[in-house]
Amino acid sequence: MSFKPQHEIHQRRFGRNLGVGLSLGAFVVLVLALTLVKVTSTDFKFPQNQAADQN
């Protein structure tokens, strides 16, 4: 029993899905990296509360 060869449209669809999946993965990695850099930076300071300065 042999398998039928894939139709051309399935090959194109797989290539497109692979491209979208890799792009989505790259975006997730970018957001994770930016978040880690922001959280682990040592010069991060919370903004001063303006209401406390006026009292």
C-alpha cells in the first residue's frame, strides 16, 4: 500500500503555516526578552507620587 503524493496546495499551505508559526514564535521571544530586560534592570525606579509631594 503506497501513499498518494501530496497535492501542490498542501505543500504551499504547509509553507505558509510554517512561516506564520515561526513569526509568532519570534514575536513571543521578543516580548519575553524585552520583559526580562525591563524587570531585571537595576536602575528601575517607581515614579514619585505627586500627591505626597504637595502635602
